[in-house]
Amino acid sequence: MYIGTSASSSALVRASKVRFASSISLSLSKPTSVSSPSLVSYRSLSSSSAFRSLRFSVPRWSHGVDWRSPASLRAQIRNAVPVIQRFERKIATMATDNPFKQIFTSLPKPGGGEFGKFYSLPALNDPRIDKLPYSIKILLESAIRNCDNFQVKKSDVEKIIDWENTSPNQVEIPFKPARVLLQDFTGVPAVVDLACMRDAMNKLGGDSNKINPLVPVDLVIDHSVQVDLARSENAVQANMDLEFQRNKERFAFLKWGSTAFHNMLVVPPGSGIVHQVRNLACEDHSAVSSVICLLVCGCIALQLHANTTCPTQDTVNLEYLGRVVFNTDGILYPDSVVGTDSHTTMIDGLGVAGWGVGGIEAEATMLGQPMSMVLPGVVGFKLSGKLCNGVTATDLVLTVTQMLRKHGVVGKFVEFYGEGMGELSLADRATIANMSPEYGATMGFFPVDHVTLQYLKLTGRSDDTVAMIEAYLRANMFVDYNEPQLDRAYSSYLQLDLADVEPCISGPKRPHDRVLLKDMKADWHACLDNKVGFKGFAVPKEAQDKVVNFSFKGQPAELKNGSVVIAAITSCTNTSNPSVMLGAGLVAKKACELGLEVKPWVKTSLAPGSGVVTKYLLQSGLQTYLNQQGFHIVGYGCTTCIGNSGDLDESVACAIADNGRVHPLTRANYLASPPLVVAYALAGTVDIDFDKEPIGTSKDGKNVYFKDVWPSNEEIAEVVLSSVLPDMFKSTYNAITKGNPMWNQLSVPSSSLYSWDPKSTYIHEPPYFKDMTMDPPGPHGVKDAYCLLNFGDSITTDHISPAGSIHKDSPAAKYLLERGVDRRDFNSYGSRRGNDDVMARGTFANIRIVNKLLNGEVGPKTVHIPTGEKLYVFDAAMRYKEAGQDTIVLAGAEYGSGSSRDWAAKGPMLQAGEDAESLGLTGHERYTIDLPQKVSEIRPGQDVTVTTDNGKSFSCTVRFDTEVELAYFDHGGILPYVIRNLIKQ
């Protein structure tokens, strides 16, 4: 059972992981006198943001540094920021006091001299280390390097060395990542938190300048662009103009943060997806996802998208920000990163350990706090063989995702190995790593090998840098498949012959519901027939073949169930993978030559992960053909994949809305590779058997089949070889540091404290620390709580805290209208994450959420139990709060899973045993959970008893996983804990 408690909006916002796991999931919200709504508590996972900021006369956001040269960057940081200088000196002298100083040794250069010094794992002469998974070795090196017997103890190192025996026991270890990564949706609330923390430090008599990141923090603005204009040569500039009009206040706030806080870097809008840019040093050619939104009359609005997750942040991280190995003041150590986007895992394909965390966890990491984590199990995934002709990296990742979901990998690392690794490009690896949130693992890790080194050279890393990386990793944790491989210990094992992978897509509602391409037509008809659920829409037989005729810009048009209305190539999962991007271009080229055209009412778009994609599409000549099919470039960022697809043409929207569409829930969304997105857009429907039915008619009147437009692996390889050039990466990221005119013209104050504007609907001073004192509030129980919501399984963070559009009748819309914001200027929930008032009203506002209290009705409402009234969730929560009544949320398996981690409560996996149904819980009961009055009386994993007012009683396990989490809970959250400790120092 899950219970997330929130005692006050300040305590509960920062109460990190207040979880009780057994078999039902409960999430608590306790009333408080604080003026901010109690629902703000669900912000406990708000992603944090920070920017590496140095005080230079050059444009502030760029700091005048070469991001690809970590040594140069750090040197300039030392010259500019005394705080960081002292921190660097501490690192430089760390070996003196380190209990493992005997293994601190020199890494010689082949021609003489040394690359630097490092902690040598083989020098420990412990045979257990030889068998460790490579991903665990990264945790071990970090623990050894940071061992001070205070934050990281010698006993912690021993736990990791003895991983094979300790990991099954869920032992706790500290981990200090090398850097933090943010995108703007999660970055804005993080900077808000940091600004608010400075105010709190002042009020409590502390030094507000202590609130500064002590590790490099990169923030990439990639989540704000929307596809307002598509199918146009001017789409990029037009959409960017609108992006700045909508988000000028947010962007100015972020730019202020980049100057107010040290050691932070902001990558301006239009640069690329954070996951892609973040690894600039080694561009990841991860498979690009495309989104095909199929909105259909009758009752189904169907969206199909190819795996292109957030092309900006992840792509930038992969191609630009990733170091692989840091060299800080002559100390060498592995790159590692935590990010406030769950797809931070894309960097794992580069051999860099990285994963997504909650915003408050990232903020604590920035402020020098070690991450407390349970030493994870590691699933060994052996790959053999090679992919067959016509099979894409997206097909592979959907297959892997389904296998890992079935195996069960939540809370674990997955490490890939085997002879099949040599058949996967780095882009393919990054595609698989990117989907870690979808298969539930913390990481999908690919150790560094010769493929990684080749990729580093491709993306512009100097020979000296690559030589240093190779020398360091060969000394500690390099994989050379030309040499005999030692068997490594894993917690469990999986195996896949790449030759067994078949073309597929996934959907219609979940990314792990894989459908073989050859079975798609039959599966679609089954979904129409099935009852409403993950694989069903319950469309009456008589309505399934209904055709709606309408006029589109003077032309006759028609829609029916399965018709494609949005086909978008977007998302970081695939838009940084040249093979699938150029494959999509080849499909468009063949279609143009045969005289096929995508129907004009299909909203087509292409949002690459970085400018490099544009360069190789132009170099190949394929962008011309994509344009002819309507796939013009619309911007560089996350678009349709996060709900920023923009409006449909009014005639199309009316054709859907006015012809029997049952509910917004009846939308089908499919993930497919970029080439498949183009193919389905040409066909105009998913109700097609590609093996038997034509996708169109050629200019000479002949039927054209799927095989006629699908490129061979050899064709794709040839165009990749001739079109993807190293200079493209160098020139793209040299230009990125210059910003763009609109960003450079933003004027921001130079003060270190932020001047809050009470009238702002974007940036609002939150109440988290309003009544904070130096005394921790302590633990609290729950008394006679009403059930606010009663959920089934698979309630994701997107259900809990949607990032998409603000519905016109929602509480958030009412709030904005009351403050003079016109409906067309609502923007999205994601863009307003810096305003706690908006986000509290947006919690549980997803229009597709299913609440059992509503007896089958779908939408963001609930029943106020005392009166029986049906209200918006926020309004019901406020009604309970005003009456001084506690509330809980009942939820099932996979509560809190998904790709968005900010402004959502992190939920547990359902444990085996009883659940709400078997216990006979309806949600109409009142619940009491007694906790000890002193935190010292609570232990990680402790059982508690839950009782109801109708005599039911059952046990739950308190999901405080570590002693550190208990300390955070005692203080009311991570950030209050950090503030009190900084003041005491």
C-alpha cells in the first residue's frame, strides 16, 4: 500500500518519499493552515533546475566557455567564483584524507607525462571487484573517491564491493553524481525553489549565498516550443516567435537564475533536446520516435507516435554536455549525472551513468548532499546476432521494453552485454537506454567499448581527449570485445537474439504494449471491440465503420476510426538516430517519386533533437522530400511527445468532436519508428495490413505497397555514411554558445535575491518555507481521512500532474481567467510549473484519468464523500481542507510511474498480496494511520496498521527506504533539511 503524507504545504511539498507499501497505494494529504492549497504537496517531486553561471562580460548564459572541454570549464569557474574555487581546492586535497589514498595513482601518457591521477579499482586486489557489473563499478569509484567517513563511510565502500551479497538485502548507500541536468519545465520550479531557499536563509539569519550549486548544473530550454504552424518553410521561426511571446517571463527568470547562481549553465531555446545536447561530447544516434496522432470520428481520437523522446535536452546531453570521463584539477573520474527528466537515461548509451530523479533530490545534489539510494540489483541482458533487413532500432527498443516490463526491473539497473553489442551503433544503444522509464528500470546501461570511442571522435572530441578517456577506462572499467570476457555476476539474466526482432509499433495507450506490424490491423479491430481499457475502446459494431465527410480548406475530406490526423516525428528517443531519421527521408523520397502524397488534413511535423539532424537531412537531399510530404521542421525541442502538438485545424477538430466522439479518453496513441510514421501518414490510417493492402496509388494508376517505399538496410547505411559528418557536430555546438537574438535581448536584474511579482501567473513565491523555524516539525499520522481519489493500476505522473494544455473549464483555467489571462494565452501546465497556485489546481487534472469513485466516468473530477457532490479534484480537496479533514488517495500498481517526475507524487509498486478490491475498500471509508510521535521510533521498512471507520484493518509497510529519508521526513522534506544544516554550518 502506498501512503504519501503531506502535513503542511511546506512540509509535504518537501517530504520527499513518504510511502507506505503493501498492496494498495494510498497517498495522503493533511489539511494545513497555510494559504497555499494542500494539493501543492504533490509537488514533492518537482524537478529542480540550476544553471552553471559565471560572472563574465560576455553573454551571461554562455559564460564564454568551451563546454566540450571540462578542464577549461573548471579552470574558468575557479577564476570566476570563489565559492567554487574553495570547493575545487577541497577536491584537490581530498586524496590526503581519503582512507583509500593508497590506490590513488598516476595514469601515464604513452609518450611520457601523465593524464592525471585516479583511484585504481584493480589496485584494491579484491577478486569481488572483478565480477562486479560495470554500472556498480561506477558507484564504487564514486564512493571511494568521495570517502570522508562522514557523508561517505568506509563501510559504504565495503557494501558496494560486496554487492553480490548485499544488494538482495536492500542496503542503503550514498552516491554523489558528477553533475545535474535539467530542462525548462522542471528547471523553472527548481530555480523557484532555490530563490525561495535564499529568502528562507535570510529570514532564519543564515547566509543566502550558501544556496549555490557545488556541482555543474546544465539546463536546456527544450520543452516550450509548440507546433502552432506546420507544413511551412517558415514554421521554425514562426513557432519560436510564439514560444518567446508565451514564455518571455519564464525565460527571463531562467536567465536571471543563470547569473544569480554559480556553476549553472543555460542552453537557450531552439538549441535542441536536453538529452541529445547534454551528450554533445558524444552524440547519441538514438532512434528517433515519431508521433502519429490519429484522431478519429465515431469515438476514437488516435495518436501514433514514433519513439522520439524529447529531442532537445537528451540530445544536447548526448552530443554536447556528456564528458564520459571528467578531468578536474588533474583528478580523473567517470562522468555521472542525475536529471529531472526521466529520459536522462539516454546518456547511459554512452557509458555514462545517469537517471532521472525528483526535483528536490536534484536540488539537494546541487547543494552538496549525497544521494541516498538503495544498492540496486542488476539485470544482465545478453545480446547476440544482428538485426534483420528492414528492422529498425525502434523495433528493437519496443521489443526490449516489452521483455523487461514482463521480467520486472523497477528499481534495478539493466546492463547490456554480449557479442551482439558490436552490431549496435551508439545511436541504437541510446535509443534503448532512453526508454528506461518505459520498461521501469533506473538505468539501461551500456559500458564503454570501441563503439563508444568511435562515436566520441565522430562528434568532435579531440584525439587527446579520447585517448585520455580510453586510458582511464582501460585502467578501471573498459569493455574490449576483442579479448576474452570474464563472466560477471548479475542479479538475474535475460537474452535476446537480435535476429528475432520483428517490425512493430506499440499502443494504443502504453509504450510497452507492443504490436507486430503484421498483426496491426487485427489488433486495431480487437481494440475497437474490447471494453474500455489499455487495449480497448468499446466502440459499438454499428459505429466502427462510420465515415464522416467534411470540407478541408475547400477540398472534400473524410475521417473514420483509425484515420491519422497527426503524424509527428519528434522526441529524443529517435530524433538523434541518423539511421531512422534518414530512413524516414528515404520513405518520403520513394513516395514522392511514385506520386504519393500525405492527405493535407493530416498535421505532419518534424522536430529534430538538434541542429545536426537538419544538417545531415539537407546534406543527403532528403529534407526536400520530407517537406513535400508535409514534414517540415517545426522547431528544436519536445513537441507532440509531451502534448505540445498545437491545435488541429478547426474543420478537422469539428469533424471529430461533432460526430459521436464519446470521450477524450478514447484516443489511441501509437509509438513507431520515424520511417513508419511517414508510411502510416501516407496510408492515412492504421486500419491497414501493409503486407496485403496498398498504401496508395501511383501517378500512373498502379497500386503502391509498403514494400515499394521501404528502404533496405544497405540504402540507409549508404546515405548515413555519406551524410553524417563530424564537422556537423562541431559547427552546430559552436553556434549554440552564441544564443539567438531574442534570448540575447532579454534584460534581467543582477540581484542575487529574486524580486517576486505577486501579479505574475508564471513565477510565484511558493509557501514552502513561510512558517519554517530551526526546529523540525517531526512525524505525524493521519486521522479519519476521507478518500480523495480511488485509482486502479498504471496511474502515471502524467495523470497526476499533466504537462499539456489547460482545459478551458478547469480550476486552473478559472484561476487564470480571474487574473485577466486570455484563454489563448493559457499556455500549458508544464510552462506554468513556476506557479504553485496553478500547479496545485493542475494536480490530477488529466482529462483521461479514471477515478473509481465516479463509477466509470472519465475525467478530472471526484465525489466529495460527506455531501456526495461531484467536484473537480482541486475543489474537493479544498472543501476537505477548509473542514480540517485529512485525505488519502487509493492507488494500485505502478502508481507514479512514467516520464514526468516533477509536480507529481512518487508512487510505489504494488506488493504481492491483498489489494483494495480483495480488502473490500470502496473509497467511501475513513482511514486512520498511526505513526510514532518521534522519528527515532520509526524504522525503514516498518509495518504500520491502517484502520477504517467500518472496522476493516490491514497492515502496510512504511516506504521510508533509508534512514536519510526518515531524516528528510522529520524536517518536512529535503530542502528544509538542507537549509537547517547549512545554517548550522
